[in-house]
Amino acid sequence: MLGFFRSFLKSRIGVAVALIFLGLIALAFASADVTGSGFGGIAGGDRAAKVGSNRIGTAELGKALTNAFEQERQKQPGLTMKQFLDAGGMDTVLTGLTDRLAMAEWGREHGLIAGDRLIDSEITKIPAFQGPDGKFSQSAYEQLLAQRGLTDKDVRKDLGQGLLARQILLPAAFGAQMADEAVQRYAALLTEKRVGTIVSVPSLAFAPTSPPADSTLAAFYNANKSRYMQPERRTIRYAIVDEASLKTVAAPSDAEIAQRYKLNTAVYSASEQRSVTQVIVPTEAAAKALAAEVGANGSLDNAARAKGLVASKLADQTRDTLANQTSRAVSDAAFAAASGTLATPAKSGLGWHVLKVDAVKRNAGKTLEQARPEIVAALTLEKRRAALSDLAAQVEQEIDNGTGLADIAKTLNLTVSTTAPLTANGSVFGKQDEKVSADIAPLVQAAFSMEREGEAQLAEIKPGEKFAVYDVGQLVAATPAPLDQIKSVVARDWAVQQGAAKAKAASDKILAALNKGTPLAEALKLAGAALPAPQPVDLPRQALTQMQGQVPAPLALMFAMAKGSNKRLEGPNNGGWYVVSLKEIVLGQVKRGDQIFQQAARSFGQDAGGEYAEQLRLAIRKDVGVERNDAGIKAVRDQLTGSNAQ
């Protein structure tokens, strides 16, 4: 849960960088509208923390937590606020807020500032505040602030704190290095090779040779029934309702066709679209000068780049859509020019536009008779979908009245089908590789939430086109598999259990002998049973990386051991033991010009820089003084999770 969110903030450099940007949670504009969250006057007062001479209110903390939660929920749709807070969301957000405020106060005391012009430049870089032309839009800025319940003062304060944190922390981390000698030593560890042996001591090697009596097996089964539980399974009875289920639907009338044609006059009338390239300059003189240069070399793109300007393209614009994006004067000029030529420079609220008409598309339009086939098809589809919607409403009414699936199917002349027994993940019980059909898959989750069989439900399978009436046909609770069906499995588990204690004793003997210097072949004889052949290991550490996180436990242990040592490791599921013997560690030879040395130096430099920034952050926090109000924090948590609701 919260994988990246938590793992990133656990890293040293992650903590420092997070403090710079954490306050911008309120400006991310990726969350739902949270302006209705009221935190004023809640129990514990309105203070969540005191930072020097400043404070963080419960309302500020509540809004920051809500925004952080909403952003995380976009990545994990099923996430709840309680899960978010339990996973460390409260501590992460509050620490970020208090540390940013502490650094802002400390920075001001030592002459650091974030001026208005610097804050202005940061505001203009935020994509959410940009208009259609890619430039800062004051109206977009004001609208988004109003939607999020923020003020210009809130934004500037937040950005100012982030900029101060950046001024303080990034220089502390920048350029940090670890001594070459230390890097070389650690890099050598990355290229080391280990030589040793892994001995497997399986429990089955010490299992009884004769099978257990039925009474013994039954007693073992009864004592371990939880190991043999079969999941709950259910069958789903269903009837599919789609357009094929409809009775005759009336064809569109001439009057309906004519009305639809009239309503879509703009679609069927003759029209023209133009694709243009435009450059916006501040003055008419500059526009005329640029147009003159284009007339000389023929390329608006090249002329714009020569002046440090960027040309933008607008494709397939009608006269009205182009006017909406620029101005009526600009649009009229563009539609007055021939294809491949420059339009007369014209003005909009953004400046003067120099446009080149790249292409012209003309649509001759359609008469009523020409448009009739597509209008008939569209109206027919609409009528059938409307009829299907009415049918769904009729079925829903029948369900509300307590009518069962069989009676509904009989009334509508539908066929009722039944699935094989299914588990909660949609697999066919007993056939893990077989899944329920794609049409029925959306019904599984709801079917497993029903409390009993025979309760008809309605579900949309394909919006506007297909739905299903269904219920649970048979419900079988989770129970242990019958002994007679899994007798061989239970017998093997019994044998493993019987041999487990002897396997442990045998591994103890082997380990003790190896620690006394006994040769491996002689030590294995002490086990008293035939064991699998020892596995020699001669691997570089880099081989573990290639295993992509699937490193066997005994091998991982070998790469954590001291040279000449022996260790014992328990295998999974009571299956036995491993004895790991490390004979030799061969360090790699890394030169300072090697690529691995350069990679290690960069990595250790980042770690060192992160450590410097972290220590500075903690020192500033201590110097300024941070006090948390546990009552206020608890009140915010209770309100967000609903714990205080009575």
C-alpha cells in the first residue's frame, strides 16, 4: 500500500525533496473539491502544531491530508482514508508541513527570502494555470483557486515556503561526494564472488517408510483441517437482455428524420475548415516585420525561430472555433487568405497574430435525401436503446416487487443459464486456469456480496446495449476438502511432519561437524539418511541482481555470511532445513575508471547529499522548535475517518 509514496519518502534524498513539494499538494488540482471540509472549532482546539512563533491549524492539516489522500486514491481507487492514515499518511503530511514552516522561519531569520517576482515565475509554470495558448491565464488561475477554496495569499505563502526549502536543502545536498577509497572498497563488494556449498536436509528423507493407518491419517487431518480449506463457491443463474430480446421497434418516421436533419443543419450544410500555423508577437510593427521576412524566405517556422519565437499549429479550425481561440478579426483574416499564403496580421487579446494557411478542407454538405440513411441508422439505434432502457426499468420494477429470476425470464421469454461453481476471483472451482466468461465476470463480485440464494438483481454489462438479470443459484460455504479426495496430499503432509524433527536433528549434527572442521562428505554421513547431493555455489554478487528479486533464501544467506562460516536455515512449510557453508569470498578488482566505480560514486554521492540535507532539516527543526498538539491531531483524524460520528 502507498508503495511509491512511502518508499520515496523513506529515502534520505526523498525526505528532503518531499519537503520542497509537499505543500504543493494543495496546488496539484488533481483531487476532488474539498472546500466543504469543515475543521473549525473541533475538539482539541484549532491548532495541530506550533512551529516557532507560528502554528499549523487543524483546518490546514485537514485540507492537506484530504488532498494527499485524493491524489493517492487516483493510483489506488479502493484506498480508504483510514488505510491512508494507518500507513503513515498523517505523520508524513504533518512532518512536511511543520518542517516547511520551520525552514521558512529559519530562512527569514538568516536573510533568505522568496520574492514576489520569483513566486510569480513559479505560478506561471504551473500547467493548471495556463490557457489554450500555453501561457499563464489570470482567469484560469482565479477560477481554479475558487474551485479549490484557496486564495492568492494561500498560494503565494505555500510557494514561498517551498522556494525557501529549496534554497536551504538543495545546496546542502548538492555536490556531495564520498571519498574515492571508500567508493572503491564498496564497489569491490558489488563485484565480489562467493564460493561455498548448500546442503538440503528434506523432512521427507526422514519420513516413515510405511504409510500411516487410516485412524492416524484421520486424526492428523482433523487436527489440521485449516490447511485443507476449500474457498467459498457459488453458482450464478443469469439471463442476458440485449437488443435481440426486444420486440418490434417502430421505424423512424419522415417527420422524425426531417426534424433531426433540421436540428443538425450545421453538420449537413456546406462548411470549411482550415489548418493554420501562427506566431503571436506583441506589436503590429513586429507582426508586419515578421510577415515581411516570411515573404522573403517562405517559412514562418524558420522566421519565428530566428527571432526566438515558437510557432504553434491549429488543425481543422472552423471560422467560429478559430475565433473562439483567438479573435473574430484573426479568424476573418485567416479565412480570407488563400491556402499556402500568409493572412493579414490581426490582433487578439494575446497580441498580434501572423498566420499561414497550411490547408483548406471544404465540405459540400448533404441534402436531406443524401443524409437520410445515416439519420435513419442513428434514430433506429436510439429507439432500440431507448426501448432497451425501458425494458431494464421494467425489470428493475419487477425486482423491487420481489419477482424472482425465473418469473422475470418467463415474462420476457428469456433463457436462464447457470455457471459452474465459481470462487470469488471468478475462477471455476477446481479449475484454476478456467475463468468465467467475460460477459458474466462483472457479476461475480456482486454475487459474492449477496447474503442468500434466489435474490434477483439487475446489472449493466455493456452500457446502453446489454444487461443481465441474475441471482445466486447455489452457495457453498468455505469448508475443508473431504479426506477421501485429498488423501495422498494429507499422507504426504503427515510424512513431512513426522520427518521434520529428525531433519532438524540431522542438520544440527551436520552443522556441528562442519564447525569442528569435519570434511563435508564425512559430515553428511552423520545425518543417518540419504540426502540430495550438495549444491556447489560459485557465483558473483551481480548474479543476484539478474534474479529480479527471486533470490533463493539459502543463496541470499550465503551472500550475508562471513568467510569460513556455516549457517543453518529452516525451509518453508516444515519441508526441511538447509546447511549453508561459505568457503571463500573473492573481492572484485575495481579501478577508478571502471563504469561500476562511476555508478557507485554517483549513488553514494546522492546518499551522502541526502544525509547532509536530512541532518540540516533535523537541526533546523530543533533550532526553531516544533510542538505537536496531540488533541488537535486526533480530532482531525477522527473527523476524517468519521470516528467521532455518533
